[in-house]
Amino acid sequence: MAELTEIESKIFTASDFRLENGQTLPLLELAYETYGTLAPQRDNAILVVHGYTSSHHAAGRNARGKAGRGVAEGSPGWFDALIGPGKAVDTDRHFVIAVNALGSAHGSTGPNTTDPRTRKPYGPTFPDITLRDMVASQKLLVDSFGIPRLVAVIGPSMGGFQSFQWAASYPGFMKAVVPSVTAPRAPSGIDRLEALRKRLASDPNWNGGWYYENGGITATLEQIRFETLMSYGQNEILAKTVPDPKAREAAIRANARAWAQVYDGHSMLVLRKAIGTFDITDQYDKLKKARVLYVQSPTDKLFDIGLSPGYVMDMRKAGVDVTYVELPSNKGHMASHADAPLWAPILGAFLKSL
């Protein structure tokens, strides 16, 4: 099976982007990658959206010198097992846009980018955003390609939130949404915003949130990332290839250390706050214009699998065409990409049926 290579990170720009809270970003930038070719009728596009602290590098391997901010050059994308020639999201048939969310730290406008009005990072002054703001900014990107309608919006975790939000914000603009390891509303307890803020502020370099020229808060970010990877299932993912527990821990800590060098503490806060307000469970009537493939992991510690059948039942009562899949995976919150082969045939058949 052919692989995607020579992938280049690109930047979409727009001026005076108005947020839901009434504030305006003078300059909106969204980092993104594309895979495949847009059809002459512009009717074969799929949008891929990422999880909480991930990036827009969803598939393939970057061209030398063309990786986006925080993307390791030459590393495969996080959904690479699902996206590419002949894969479930077949780039021989589909044109795929993978976008970095507004507020993230991998190249899109966020706290670690420059405020044109002050010529220094936004830092703690970056405004509050919502999932609706993220999706509205992505709509501008999609519109810039002249795409009249998407085939699907696909994403895990916070990407699942965005997928659901797309269907609620722009009913009928996509044929389907494919949210995985997620829910149509934020689970209780996910918005531990104040605890996260206090932990980040405990770093000796916090400096009132202005740590950009103060050595950064990488030590704190590294420890948070290590704990997150452990709870998400990274230990189970590495168990087959790294049988020694100490070696696994060392590998996960190395991963966390590399991530902490490029990610931003204020992005964690901004996105966590946005996540905490997400809820489209009263808008299922808007989802009726899109088919839903909802994929869950029973071992996910972040989203309670026991709530999923209720969500599905309520969607169906509202007239939503929803297909529900539970993955027999021990990979927890990372199941939909770490155990991609378990549902790749289902995803491929679903997309072909559209």
C-alpha cells in the first residue's frame, strides 16, 4: 500500500475574526495539511480534526523542512493508519484537510502566537473561545477551497466534539460525522480548569503567565503530559514492542519531554475551558441531516462508556441515523488510532456508502 510523503504544513489566514464573546482577533491563522486531490466538482473533501493537545499532522510523513510547529519532521501522522492511498479514508478518492484548532499551540492562532496589537505573545491575554468558534474558523478554511459540501468531518476526543459541533453549527453541510472516543457533551469532571491553572502557576518560571522569555514551564508541562499519556493508554500501546516496564516508562517520559518543549500552558487552559462548555445534546434535531458513525472504547478512562448507549438512543429518538461501534481494545482513550485496524474496514465501508 502506497504511503503519503512530502506532506507540507500550510497556513490559512483571515482578518478580523469575530469570536462568540464579541471580541475580535485581528489576524486568524490556521495551520493545516492536505492529502489527496480535490475533485473538479469539489465534492470529495473530508475534514479531519484533532484531540486536545494534538496537531494537524494527521497522516503521512512531512517533506524536509515543511513540518508545522511542534511536528517532528518525518514522523507519521496520528491517524496515519486510517488515512492514505487505499486506506479507510482513501486519498485516491478523497481530498483530506487536517486542521490545527484555533487556540492550539501547533501553528494556529493561540496564546503562544503574536498579538499584532502588542507584537508579543498573547499569553494570558488570549480571549476565551468555544467549540463553535473553532468550527466557525474551520468553515472559513473550507470555504477558501470553494467546497460546497463536505463528505465527512472526522476526529477523536476533542476532535469528536468538533465533529458533533460541525453537524450542529452547519446542518447539511456534511454528509456524515465520525466522532470517536468522545461524547456529544463534555463529561462531568473534565473541566478541572482551576486545578490545572494552579498546577501550571506553581512552576517557578510562571511569572504571572509571562514565561515566554523566562525559561518556560517545560518541567511542569512534561510531568502533566507523562501522567496524561499513562492514563490515556500509552503504556498499553507500547507493551507489545517494549516489554520491560522501566523501558516503557522511559520511552513515555521521552515523549512527554519532547512535547513539553513545543506545547504551551495557556493553550491547555484555553482549550480546556472551551471543552468544559461543550454540549450539543439539546441540538440532535440539527444532526438529522448528517449520518453519524460513533466509535467508542470500553477501556477509555476519560469518557464513561456506560453513557454512550443513552446518547445513541436519544439521537435515534430525534431521528438521527447513527451507527454505534465499541472497539474491543485495551488502548483506552487512544483506541481509535492505536487500534485503527479494528475499525478501519467499518470506516472505509461507511465512507463508501456515502
